[in-house]
Amino acid sequence: MSATATQTPAPRRRRGRLIRRLLAGVLALLLVALVGGYLYAKPLLLTGTGYAAHNACALAALAGRQDAASDLPPNPLVPFLRTSTSADGSSTTTTVLGVLAGQTAYAGPGGCTIGAAPQLDLPAPAQVTIDPTRNPFSTAPAPAPSTTWDPLLAKAFGDDLDASGKKALGTRAVLVIHDGRLVAERYAPGFSANTRQLGWSMAKSVTNLLVGRLVAQGRLAVTDDHLRPEWTDRRAAITVDQLMRMTSGLSWNEDYDLGTPITRMLYLEPDMGRYAASQPLAHEPGSYQQYSSGSTNLLCSVLRARTGSGAALPWRELYQPLGLSSAVWETDAAGTPVCSSYLWATPRDWAALGQLALQDGTWQGQRLLPEGWMARSTTVLPGQGEETGYAAGWWANRLADGSLVDPALPAEAYWANGHDGQRVVVVPSAKLVVVRLGFSPSIKTPDTLRVLPLVKDAVAATR
């Protein structure tokens, strides 16, 4: 048989080449679609990996916990996350399926920071030694069993619920301080009086106390404006008070969605305050209230610039005078405390912060905040806004028109409010501070969280 007889006919060869080209084109289109889809979704994926990496790193470094998965909220991305920690424990990395959207959190003496080792400026150890006896709750004995308080704690922990309901409620710590004494305390299994817990946005209320310290010292005024050197436009009119009240007018979106400012700030920006300051005005300063973690981080960048202190500022102004031996405020990569979100403390130290507020800024005979600071900070101003009851870093029961958020609570009650069910509630007329910490991502209403019912029952018990 001749060689030409065994050759593939020309039409068949052409069809083969055409099919291969079509397949290559389809594969190229699929690759482009996959790459494009990944690039589009990458900001959201980085939010997930950044959250998980920081969560695992901080829980190990600050709370001594190795069960980071139990603190991840329900999310379709969670099953695809892969987290690993370096052999020396200095860093934790999370990716999607081991290869995509990797984020690394680095551990240091001030907790964990995404994308860089923590840049701290703490003074020498001898200067930051904390005397825990300045916090009377840190050394107080555990309260004795009580027929008054134990049923209230049982309800707050969901002892009446089945196992799934109790897990969803997620209570991990409850403390009640009455008239300056620890009268009730309970912890979930695996937690104790010595376990640091993250307060999330309760840090915003503590930022208010930090501002009050500087105002009391004459280093700052709530009316100060021209807060950033690059603000040469209408943003120069923004004041310290407006940042605390979240009425700066700066454009913001607090939704944890694809590419929103809050997710970019927390998981992509090394200098969170600078990023928040870069936002344009959406409203005239003081005219509109919009919840913004960016405002609080911007405020702490202002405090750092005014005082020359970063990570050291809360140590000197709050931890030392109050004896908060457990408190740690994690920083961004620029060394500024992430004042919106990343303050860790034991429940007893959280209680001390609430007690300082209850006492209008006095502590062991020393005035730390300006007289009347808390009354001013918990007064809701009239005007257009998005958050019912938000004042100057604290949430208040009494609204600007005199109506109450919860009529069953005393009018003057106010509270710090954090993600996943963190609360410190202060009721001055009852001399009461109630602390509730936990992990409750599926609980959406205050009554279901059982915090406000607990406070109502506690008020009744003190009468």
C-alpha cells in the first residue's frame, strides 16, 4: 500500500484542527471567566480569609484557645477555608482551598495584625506594669450561690433550652455588679474569669472613655476640628464630637459585603484611620448620623497624632489607672489601636469599664473623666440618622424626643453594644452594671439574646 493511501484525508484534518481550536477557545474563555470571577470575588474572599486568620491568631495569642472554628459565623465560605499556624506560633494563614485569597495574621505582644507584624510603641515594661488591685473586681472572690441571682443567670445561659437552643444563644459569661460589688457571675464550660473575650464594637464605647481622659487633661476638646492635615476641603469642619457620634458625613458602608469600606478597612488596609479619612463627604458634617467603624478608627488616629502615642495610649490612660491587667487593644499595621473592634479583656475588666462609666469617670477617689461626661455622652441628639439610640459611642435608652427604646428599662440606662451579642449595660439609678459576653451570630433581637430581660430582672432584684 502506498504512503499516500494511509494519510488522513484533508477535510478530516481540517475538521480536527477546527475542533482543537474550538476546544482551546472554550478552555481559554473558561479560564478567563474563572480568573475574572476570582478577581471579582477576591475582596469578599479576602474578608473571609482575613477574618478567619485574625480570629485563629488572636484566640490563641490572647485567650489561649485552640478552637477557632467555634468562633466563625455561619457562612457558605467557611467549609472551604484552610487555616494553618507556623511552627513557632508567630503567624496564622488562612486560604480558600489552600491556594486562593491567602491572608496572614502575625502575633505580637499586642495581639495579632493582618498583613504585618504588629507595630507597637509601648513604653518599657516597668512603665506599663498594671496593678490589678486597682480593679476591685479582678481580685474579688466568686459570689456565693444565691436564690436571688442564680435563677437570673440560669435564664441568661438558656438552661431552660434544649442543647441546640442553648448553643445558638451562645452565652459565655455573665457578671452583675451592684453598688460596686460583684454579686453574680457565671461562665460557660471552657471559659473562666481569666479568659479574655473580644468586645467587638463595645470598643467604640471605650474609645469614648479614652477621649474623655484626654479632654479632662486639656489635651483635646470635643469641638476640635481640622483633624487631618490633608483635609483642606469641607471635611476640615468635622469635629471630634461628630466622629464619636458618627455624624461626620463621610461616605461609608458598614455592610460586610463585597468590596464595602468596612471589609476593605479591616482586612486590606494597613492604616485604617488614613483609609477612613480618605472617604469623601456624603453629607454635611453634623447633619446625618450613619454607623461607621471607620469614624472610630479615624478618631483614634487623631488621638495618636495629638498625643504622639499609639498602642501605649490606652495603657497609660485606662489600663493603668483602672488596673485592667488583661486588656489588650490590637493595632493595625501602622501601630494604631483598632478602636472600632479589637479590644480584648476578661469579663471582670469589662465590668470595671462599665463601673467607671456608672461612677461618671471617678475611680478610687480620682476623677478620670470630666464631670458630667457620661451624661453628655449618652444624650441622643435630635436629627436625621440611621441608628436608634446611638449617642457618642454609647447606646442610650432615652431618645432625643424623650421616648424610650425599651420602656421596661429605666430611662437613663445605656449600654456598650458589640457584634455577636457582647453587652455592658449600665443602669445608674439601680447602681447596676451587667456584662454579657458570648457568641450569638444567629440571635437577632435583644429579647432573644436575653440581655435586656436579664437587666430588667436585675433592676427588680435590687429594689
